[in-house]
Amino acid sequence: MAKMNKIYATNKSEMINVLSAIDIKVPLRSEGRTNDHCEKWSICYWLSTYPNFTYPILLIHRDRPDFYIKFGEQEVGIEHTEAIPSDYAHADAIYEKKDDDNAVLDMSLFRWGQKKKNREVSEIVSRTKLTGPGWEGDSPEIEWAEAMADIINNKTTKLRKNEFDKFSANYLLIYDNLPRPNIDFSKSISQLMASLNAYWGSGIIFDIIFVQTDDLLMSFDSSTYKKFKNNKIW
């Protein structure tokens, strides 16, 4: 799939019209999903939902960072990433290809920070019942906050490299695709914000960090946390 080259709009109504005409379907991992598919889905939902823009807006799909956006007189770089353990993504691709109604994929066997060998992944996908430990208490909220903090720190290390272009503001957009049960975001967000206390003002950093789910867009900066319901125009 070719990259989405650019998006331009002079007002909110035009932006919604432009976005609604874009095909943002993301194929299954086993059917050719690429980073470009995921980036297009995320940035289009972000543009349709985030309210803090002035117009006109020009967005260009590029590399290091993944997007450049100019709104009003402000120039911003946006780096995108998906929050998912690589071995779970591998398992999910295998699972999608299985033609077995009895097959199950136990999410609790894929935890953030753990790494499985290919043969372990294949063996887990072959199982027909849940065998993992599940989650106890607030462990899902703690793991979510730890995963987001790890991703932020890893991406900030890349932001600080010379080959990564910096702009007047730099944003990080994380799509949350962690294998997890439903979580209490009030707990997980408190954990994440506490872990970010030392981040703000620590040199070259992302000015705003966005975490995106299928339903929500959350934003974090040095002083505020905000939550928006995704504007589902597709």
C-alpha cells in the first residue's frame, strides 16, 4: 500500500469531508497489514477527534517522524507507534490463519516485557483452551502504565537522535493494542502520570503524548490530562 501523501483542509467541515473519503481499513495481520495501514488509521482518527487545531491544516506522511503537520503558524512532528508485544502480534497472525473453531489465543500468556521463542508462540497458538495465569487485582492497570512508560522512553531516545527531525512541537501518538482485559483507566492513568513526573522538563521530549484506543483519545502533557471520545465518521 502506498503511503497517504498529504491531507489539507481550510476548516473543520472540510477536514471531516476529506477524512471521510479516505479508506482507513486495516487488513488482518495474516492478510498483508503494514505500518502504513496502521499509521493511516491512527492519524485519521486523531485528526477527526482532537479539537485543538487552528486552520488551515496541512499534514504530510513522512519518516522520522512519521507525520509533519502545520496548523496556523505552528509546525509539529508526530511520531506514531503501536503498543503491542511483538510475540503477541506474531501469535495473532498465526491464529488468524487457523481454520479451527476450537482454537483459542490466551492473551494472558503474552505480557509486556516478556519475550517468547517462535516455537513457544506456535505451541501456545495450537492450544484449544485457556491455560494462562489471567490477571489479578490491578495488575492489568499496572502493566498498561508500565508498557506506556517504556514506549514513551524508547521513542524519546529515538527523538533525541540527530537523524530525527525536530519541530517547534513534537507529539507522540501511541495506538494501544496491548493484549489485556478491560481496565480501569482512572487507575492506569494515575500510574502513568506518576511515572512521567520526571519526564517533563528532562531535555528533548515529546510535548504532548497521545494514547489512542478504538474508542478513546487520551492526551498527556506536563500539566494536564484530557480524554476525548473518538469521532467515528467512518
